[in-house]
Amino acid sequence: MSINNKRVRLVLIVLSVLLALTASCTEAAYAEAVKERVSENAKKVLMVRRHPTIRSKETHRHIKTETYKFVTKWGEHSEDGQFNGPAGIAIDTSSNVYVADTLNHRIQKFNSNGNYIAKWGSYGSGNGQFKNPTGLAVDTSGNIYVADTDNHRIQKFNKSGGFITKWGSKGSGNEQFDYPMAIAVDSYDNVYVTDHWNNRLQKFNSIGDFVTKWGSGGKDDGKFDKPTNIAIDSSDNVYVADSSNTRIQKFNYNGSFITKWGRAGSENGQFDYPTGIAIDVSGNVYVADTYSRLIQKFSSVGRFITKWGSYGSNDGQFDISRGIAVDATGNVYVTDYLNNCVQKFNPNGGFITKWGHREIRDGQFEHPAGIATDSSGNIYVADTDNHRIQKFFSTGAFITKWGSEGSNNGQFEYPEGIAADSSGNVYIVEGVDGLSGGKYRIQKFSSNGSFITKWGSKGNGNGQFGNPKGIAIDPSGNVYVADYDNHRIQKFNSKGGFIKKWGSKGNGKGQFRGPTGIAIDSSGNVYVSDIEHHRIQKFNSNGNFISKWGSEGSGSGQFKAPTGIAVDSSGNVYVVDYWNNRIQKFNEAGSFITKFGSEGSGDGQFDRPTNIAVDSYGNVYVSDTQHHRIQKFVINDISPVTQRPQVLTINQRP
């Protein structure tokens, strides 16, 4: 071998060593860079670099996924002619009455006596669908305009409910809205909209072309603080219910300020959040003063004439007077939002009739909150605003009821939490201040509603409560209460004897900010929904912290105000995710399993669900509070999902 050949060979050996060292260093850096981006199977072959594509040798795997399906529901009020939060109201030239049935996401049409004629709409964002419609107006041709509030748009229909057109989207630009609340039409069919959170009015022609706008946030003349409603007189002057400024403002049709009247207070001509406004053929102005539960009547320049109304549910009384309209003969129609009815009066406030007011029927609810199951599979519901407890079979068939509004034994003021022990005894939580101050107590009953005992009062001492919410019973019969405003859990024996407490206000382990739901597994572990921290905390039966999970958000395992909580016989944890309108399921360690539900009024959809229960068969019951109903779900057959071998592609380095 020549010297030159030897030199070449030596150079090649050195280069090979250097390349190997470089490759080794690069391999380490490369492996670290991709470590978080590959699966465990891929990691097995990370060191193989000489092939651009590498397949795992692992065979196909089957992963089981859980889903839940809707079974049945009961209790809701969606029959024709019934309402769930009626808001806007309008009257056509034939004296037909149109009502925005807000929480049922539909429009209903009646004659002037309240006889049902037609309806249209459902929950959604398609043409002819609504999300909490609140405002209504009728033009000279009988077309209907709807302020589709949570869709941030206006929809136009013919008198039969046939869709014509729509305009608007969420925003602050021209022809955009941030919660349009009310709508009015002038003699030329121009359309005026109160753009609530943008603190302005927008004007359009009849097909939705932008014309002008006026207003901004503030207290000066021509400025607004959350304008809610609008009305137009025969001269096309515009009257606005400037709600948070507690006043009425009057403009001409181009938005030039004319006058104003009203301020906060309870005297004649003063307001407590005016929301409805209407004008009769003589130019008199009627204002629905929401929180004072009054209708006030004024001249066109704001001179007080008369008023009527008070708080209550009887004829001529209101519980949130919301919308108002006047027909051609001067009769006044008022939507009573929380009494779920329309009331009709003569021009001086004399009661004529009402419709839509719900009878308190067996099996129907008014904002049901707590729900519980017993060992026989019976369902108990805290029918909160009806101040009673209802008991059902698992199919939803009514069994019995007990309770009425009051403070005596066996009476309730807004019962919320409910639980049943292994003997079938039922424990009820009362917390929210009622008309007489709230009871802040626990009542115990037999399974048929016979009163047994009670304990608790308002305060922060042992055995006292600050707005108690959730309640749960452990396998030994001990009672645990989520003491919301005191930011703690209290534990009692079955007779109400105080045992212990834990928790304080804060965000550390074992601290709370508004503990709401509480549940106990078969081992006595305690799960608490810490609502304002958007998390779940787990403790042993003595209150010793074990673990926590959750954060604010809408991803899997995240929450927006978790409320109710339940544990099944296998130790799985179900959480009501209030503002996300869904249920999430976890194992006992907090690992996410599945979720179901979305916002809406259809089967399997929710509007701010509050509580949850799971029976011994794994059936899930949810109190869909704003829809005044209970929904039942079962797990689908768990279907295998094939997971194919993972393919790791690694670019070969030169």
C-alpha cells in the first residue's frame, strides 16, 4: 500500500469518528426535541435513524369509549300557549298579539283574548331559529321583526312566521350588535334596534340596510347605560328605556335629543330599572318598571298620569314586568317574565284577563334544583320556586309531593339541595333568602314526606349556615353540607348533631370559594365542587385533603362553574358543568372519561343545569333548571374503537 493510500485511509477513519461523535450529540438533541411529540410506542424506535419511516411492531388495539344517550324527560312547560320567560310583545293592526317566549326560543301568536293561534322557532342559529329572543315589532304590512338576542341579529318574518331575511352579527361596527334587546318600526317601516351592550341605537330600512346610529355609554343627554327597550309614536319620535340610567329619553327619528324624565327611586315618575315601553294612539307613554313591579303612565312629555301593580302572582300583580304593548283601542298588554304570563289591562290599569299562567301541576316544576335517588330507584326533586318536594318513579311517573311556602315544619323557602339515606329518609337544604329572610336549615323527612326533625340557623358557628347548597349522606348515615357563604363543609350525624367542619375561604388545598355540590363514594371519600375556583376537591371522611382537578375553561376536564356532583357505584364522578351546559364524567382520581350535553332546548341539551343524581343501575338524572325539567340518560353500549399502529416519520439526516 502506498503512502498516499495510507494517508487517505487515515483521513477516512478520522472523518468517520468525527461523524459518529457529531451524530451521537445530534441524536441526543434530536431525541429530546421530539420526545414530547411521539407516543410511547414511537419512543421504542427513536434511536433508529437510518430509515425515513419506522412502524411500531405493536398490533391493532381496541380502546373502549363511553357515550350517553337521552332516554326521557319530564316537567317542562312548552305546551302551546304556555311561556318560559316571556319578554317582548307586539300587536298588529288586527289586534293579534305576538310574544317572544324567550327561554323556549320561539314566537307565539294569540288573538286579543289570549287564544292561541300559532308559533314558530326553536333553539339554534339557523334561519327561523332563535337564542333567547327578547324584542318584537310589527310593520305596516304585518311583517314581524325579532331581536334574536343571543345570536346578535335581527330576523324578519311574514305574519305566518315564514322567514324573509336577517341581518347582524356580534360586534360594535355598523350593522353589528352586542345583545340587541328590543326593536321598533316607524311609519315608513324603518327599523330601530336597542344595541344593549354597545349603548346605542341603530336604524335600518326594512330590508336591513344601515341608515344611522346614535348614543354611547354615559349619563349625558343622548347617551345610554344599557338601553333595553324602544317605542315610536305616530310622529316617529323615538322613546328609549335607558335602563341602568333609570330614565326615559325621547328623540326625533334622526336621533336628535328632545327630552328625558325619571331617576332612581320609588316615587311617581321614578324608576327601578325600566325595561318595557309602549305608546298609545294619543301619545301617552307606558313604562314597565321592572323591579318595582309597576306600570307607570305618562304624557308624551313625561308628565306622570297614573300607575298600577305590585309584587305577586295574582291578577294585576307582577314578578318582573318586562315587555309592554298597547292595541288600537288603548288596551295594555304586559309580559310578566317570572310569572310566565301575559296580562291585559284597560288604559287606566283595570285588569281584564291573562293567559299563559302556569298552574302548579303534579310533575311540573318551577326552576328545579336538587335531585336525588333512593335505594329503590325513586327520584326526589327539589321544586325550588314552587317550594315543594316531588317524588317520582325512575320513569318520571309522579308518586307524591309535600311542602308549601312557609317557615313551619314541612314548609320550605326555596329548597335547593336534597339527599336520601339508605333507609329512604330525605334531607332538604334551604338556604337562599326568601320573603321572610330564608331559613338556612336542614329538614329531614320519611320517604313519604312525614317530617322527622330539623336543624340549623343563619350564622357561622358550628351547626349554623351561610347559604347552604349541597348535601350528601355517607354509608354510615352521616350528613355533609356544603356551606357556601362560609366556604366550608360541615359534618353531622343523622339527627343533626354537629361532628366536625373543614375549609375556609381561599384557593389553597382544602380551601373553598363557594362550595356548592357534594357527593360521597362507597369508601366515604368526599367530593366537593368548588364553584368559583372551577375545580373539584376530594377529601377523606375526616376532611383530609386527597386531590383536586379542574381549571376554568371549556376543554375536557375544565369547568365553568361546576355545581352538582354525584358518584356512581363504581366510584366514577359526574359533574354538572353549569355555564358549559354539559355533564363531565371522571374516574375517582379525576381522570377524564367522557362528557355529554350542549346549550339548547332539545333532548340532551341544557340551559344552566344545576344538579345530578345517578341510580344503582347507572342511569343519570339531570335537573335542567332553566328549562324546568328533568332529563334522564343511560350509557350507550360501549363501542370499541380501533387504534391503528402509530407511524413515526423521521427525516433522515444527510
